[in-house]
Amino acid sequence: MPQILKNIDCYALDMDGTIYLGDQWIDGALDFLKALKKQGKQYVFLTNNSSKNADVYVTKLTKMGFPVKKSEIVTSGQATINYLHREYPGKKVFLLGNEMLIAEFLEAGIKLTDEAPEVVVVGFDTSLGYAKMCKVCDFVRAGLPYISTHPDFNCPTETGFIPDAGAIHAFIHASSFRYPDYIVGKPNGEIMNYMLKRTGACRERTAMVGDRLYTDVYAGVNNGFTGILVLSGEATRQDADKSEIKPHFIFPSLKEMISEI
């Protein structure tokens, strides 16, 4: 078993498909979190899901029996806000997102508009309607800078998968012939660097743990972290065997990691 996990000081944990499905803990996930806490290991919940804000996750995890602080939640929405402040300060943004993401952007001082924007941002919009899709395609087709919060094609739930931001990108591409110019969320370094800035953790002693090869694991192995795949969500062992993205370690779930940390 991998001795290297004994030297990991910080665990960046995906949520959907890694620690829970819907409102149900994945078997052993709560025990894993308690073990991290008991050992004094640092942890942060790192999600690409931009349809919810940090407050939602704080409430959810607390209700599920594991109280967390807002500072322990990192979302692609937060990382995108950080990116916009740095790269497009003061610019007017058209945001394809639900009410929670819109509120988060406004609270952070991002100027949102439906008319004559300077930048387009696409998130995981669970309130998506045809009129909004027409509008975002018009702006993307016009050549505006096109940013996305994350690339996930599907979001796992307790009843199966639902279309995520990557599926929205495909719709936009079919109409505008463009994919995002820049994607903030996993597997890209933008969100990982933002996470390090927030936590103060050391890259070489941080593990990225998740259930997806093309986002979670790739975010780890491609950005200098330890990349760990758990088979409790989207990816299967067969997927891992066929993939060019090779995790440093594979576990059935977080439950099997407890004795190795």
C-alpha cells in the first residue's frame, strides 16, 4: 500500500461522487473525514459544481453530520470570480448561471449584464431555458471572450447522471462553432492554484481525490499534486485501464483509504 499517503498533509476532496451522492454519504466517506480530522490533516472540499455556492455546501455537509466552515469549501464559481478580477477587472459580464451563482458574482463585485457584455461566462445553469441559450450563443458567436467555470459533461446524482456544463458547451458549439477560450475548473491549473492560495498548502504534499479521470485525477497529476481516483462515482476500473490519464493511486472508495493515511 502507498506509504506516500502518510506524507500527505492536505487532501483536496471532490464532493459529488466522491464523498456523497445526492444527500447520501458514500459508504466510509464520513469515517474518512473523521479520520483526517482526528489526525490533524488539512482538508478542503473542491468542487467543479458551479450551480451551488459555498453556503449551500456548508449547510448540506453540516446537516449530513459533518460541520464544515465556509473557508473549507472551494468551488469553480469562486475560482472564476478570482480569475475575472485578475484578468478582466471591471468588465461587464454575461453570466449563464442559476440564481445562486448570479448572487455570488454580484456579491463579489462582478458587473453582470444581459446587454452589451464584454465577457461571457458559462456555468452549470440548472435553470437553463431556450431564450438564455439563444442569448449566450449570440454573444459567443459575436466573438466575445468566452470563459467557463468547468468542463464536466455530467453531474452524478443518487438516481444517475444529469447534463453538466460540458453538455452546455456542446450545445453552444453546435450553434456558434466555438468552445470556451478558457476553463477555470478542474483539471485546469487555475482552480488548483486558487485552492493553494486559499489553503496555504504545499503542492507536493497535497492530494487531489475524486471520481473522475478527466477532471479530478488529471487536475492532480497534471499540476504537481498526488492524483487519487476513487471508483465510487463516474469512472470505473476499466475506464482507468484504458485512459491516458494515470492516477497515482486507485481505491474503491474513501473507505479503503482510511488505513493508509
